[in-house]
Amino acid sequence: MINNKKISKFAISIIEDLKKNNYQGYLVGGCVRDLLCGLEPKDFDIATNATPEQIRKVFKASRIIGKRFKLVHVFNRSELIEVATFRSGDDINNDGNLVQDQSGKIIRDNIWGGLEQDSYRRDFTINSLYYCPLSKKIVGHEDGMKHIHEKKVVSIGDPKKRFAEDPVRCLRALRFSNKLNFKVDPKIKDAIYEKGHLLSGISNARIFDEFCKIFLGGMAEKNYRKMTSFGLSKYLVTTNPEKSEFTSRLIIEALRNTDKRLKNNQSVTPGFLIAALLWPELLEKSIAKGEINLRKFFRSMDQVLRKQQKITAIPRKFHSYIKDIWVLQLKLHSRIGRQPYKTLKHPRFRAAYDFMLIREKAANEINNLGKWWTKFQRNDDNLKKSLIKIINENDTQESFKTFGFSQELR
């Protein structure tokens, strides 16, 4: 049923080494689910009855990570595989290794158990299947295979209780539904409406990780629409799509662009998407008397990023990248003298140019700015000079007060 050729050889070798040392070893979770659904897994996670310390002794190239949820990273030159110990999900001895807060969210879970116990503490039945590539047997939750065949996302246990334990499961349920084209169990829908607000208590680092999975996996637009229908998009991005038609259209155009790039095997980065999604917020803060105030524009950049940072951690390396894209939106509207040549040489020019095209599409602008820059990029000095000359002669340079953003400011 599962073709071992589609499995990482390194992951198989780890399971072989665990078996040689008299431990159990299984591929588990999303990789098994995806293989059964005919998809290519991005990661291969392994579950075992060996404790983190025992795993560490078996593999020299490994490290124990996490305090709340201890597991081991085993690595070679090109791959990193996550190896987790079976957990019981129950603290009979009350020794502090299973800790929950007042809402029921699990703060720590380091109580080891067996495979069967582990299968019942996972989130959804379709993620609770374990595959041994050596024996080629699938074990785990009794309803896992059934729900894969029925194309359903079903919670293990009461979803209201399980989503309180980990509110990120609200996002995961919807993401898996779209990714696999599975229906969401009605009980899960009810639980999302009731427990979705608990996402506000999740660390910004975890939400950023989920943000990337939701929006940089090829189904950004579809995921966003589904998250919005359940009232969850506000836990991923601060921009409110209801503020204006332009804001709503810009969000969708940016997400469509991301999906299109992935489909065409082009690179995508969370920095570009965040810059696009937060642009309406920056514009709103920069307006004074219906025009863009430059001082406010530059002052507001950090404010807008800080606001987003509260819900999704934005790695430091993306901060200057995002700001460059924003500032270049102003410079792209300045096409007099040597300025276009300077703008063209900027290392972020291409990203800023791509975003400008998205803005134009969202604003339904017909100012030919995009066409102008498309021509200006050609390797033809005479063409460049003639394009600048036309701008100077016709005096169609956009006002520095609005920077040509009239449609976006409405």
C-alpha cells in the first residue's frame, strides 16, 4: 500500500538502527497520511518507545530539544529527522510531567507510554497511523484508515477538549481539510467556533510556523478563505479585510500570487507576503488629510511590524526586507532623472516591482506604471532614456503627496 521508494532513506536507516538496539520505530503522522493519500511528504517523523536519552545514545549526530515537549533531532549532512518518544497523555503519579493551564491547554507533556496510548493522544484519526517500512505494516488508531477512505477529518476524542489542550488544532483541521480535500467533521466545526479564540494565547513563534504552512504551501487563497469563514484569519494577520475593498482585493491578489509562484516552481518567502498583507495597515497610518505623509510613513513601518509581531513572530532577517519593499513603492513612482536607474539597481527591486503589479491589480489602476517599469527593465539604454524623456516632457510624474496611491487611499 505504501511504496518505500517514496520514503527518505535516512528515515528508514534510523528505524533500522532503533530496531538493532531493541527499540520500536515507526514513521508516524503526516508523512504516513500523505503517502496513503498519494501525496509526497515534506517531512518524515518517527515515533519510538526509546526515551530521548536512549535515542541520543543510539545516534551520535543528534540533539535533544524542547523542555515542554522533549524530542530528538537526528541529522546527517542533508537531512534532519524528528524522533519522538511515545507519550501516554496521562499523569497518574502527578509528578509534574503533564501540566495544563486553566483553559485546559497542555503546557508540558513528557510522560512516556506505549504506541496505543500515543495513538490516542494525537489530534486527528488520520494523523494517528504508524508505518514500519521494514515489516510494511500499518498500525495505530482503529479509525485512521477508515477516515482516510471516507475522506474525513475527525478528532480523536471530544474536539472541544482537544482544541482547548492545543488551540492550533483549529488551524490544522482546516488546513488538512483543504490540503487533502477532506470534509471536516461537524463536531470539529462547532469546536472551532467555541475554542478558536484560544489561539490568542498561543506563542507568536508557533503561529508564525503555522502561518508559513497555511500560506506558503500552494493553497494560500483557499486556506485564507476558509480561515476567514471560521473567524480565524485575525489570529494570523492584523490587517482587517473589511476596512476597504482595496484591502480585501490586495490580500487575495497577494495570496493568489504566492500560489501561482509555487505552481510555477518559483521561490516564495514569508517576508514578501507579510509586506503585501500589511501594506494597507501602513497606508492607513500614513494618511494625513487624504494624502500620504512621508514622516508618518517612515515612522509607522516599525509600528505596523510590531503589531504583527505580537501574533506571528517575524524573523529579524525579514524586517529590513519588508521595509525595503515598502519604501521602494514610493521610489517606483519617482521616475525623474537618475532615480529610475538607482531604483533598478536596488537588491529588492524585483520583489518591489512584483508587489507593485499586485497593488495595481488590486486597485484596478490604469496609470501604466507597471508597463513603464516592465519596459524600463529591458537591456536597452536608448529605450530607458526615451521612457524618462516622455515622463519629463509630459510632466506626468505623480504627486509626491499621494505617490499615485489615489485608489488605495479611498
